[in-house]
Amino acid sequence: MLSSISWQHYLAAIVIITVSYYLYIVLRYYQKEIANLFNRKPQTANIFSAVQAPAYSVMGQAKPDNGVTIGETQNLPFTDVLPDDPIEAVTKSTDLVSNQNDPSSELVSEAGNLIEAYKDVDNKQEFITLIGILVGSYKRFQEQIDLPAALSRVVEISKDKLKFTVALSDFQNTWA
């Protein structure tokens, strides 16, 4: 029996079945849209529009987190534009580095920031460890830094600010 059906008849049957299936789906589930397509009446103003209740807002206003402020775009700080020429960029960056403080004063100021962070914490060993890490990050400048003088300055700064006392001997293994 299947040998008596040609490919043309088979394809025509598949196309007819497919078209009729989709036609059924459209008529079944899109009745209102099809009716609106054929009923092109002019839209009249709604008689009861003044009586209708206002639309309800389901969600409230978005509130920013605590400490978050919204500013104008004109007030946003941006960095300076670097030149496209890499040689100029290197020259400018070396000028910026030479204009900054020497490494020993930078080390002392960063240690001062660490002291400010630890002024309410009573953990001497952790503080000494962090100072050691800080000093270790300045090893590339060890010819330029007078480490004993910088560490004695750190001890002076920490005398009045920390809950614990720090001596120069506490920092003996920081540069090794």
C-alpha cells in the first residue's frame, strides 16, 4: 500500500496536515486578536474614564543603600587622559614618581595609616606582622630607605595612638 503513494502525494498531505494544525491553533487560541483585526470600528473615548480608579503601584520606590549618594555626572572625578605615545606615558609616570615623596617617607605614612587602623585594636602580634608585610613591599627601594630611621619614626608615631607599646626590637626581622 505504501508503494502506491508517490512523494508528491506524501508531501502534499504533510503540508495540508501542518497548515490545518496551525490554523486550528490560531483560531482556538487567538480568537480575540482575529476578531479585533476584522472589527475595525473607530475607537471612542471611554465614557467612564473619569470614574475609574487610578492605577495602583505594586512596587514602592527604590531607595539607595545607607551611605550611598546620588550625584550629578558633572561632579564625577575622572583621571587625567594619558597620551597615546607610550614614551610620553613613561616620561610622565616617571615625572609623577619623582615628584612624590621618597620611599622612606611613603613607608612611614603607610605605617601611620596602619597605626590609625589599629588604634582601637589590642593585637600587637598581628600589627607587627602587618608592618613586616608593609616593609617587605618596599624591598625594591632598600638602597634608598634608611630602615632603622623609618622604623624609629613608626615607633614614635605609635606611642600615643596604640593600646600596646611597640619597641624598635619588635621589628628586628622585618627586612631580612
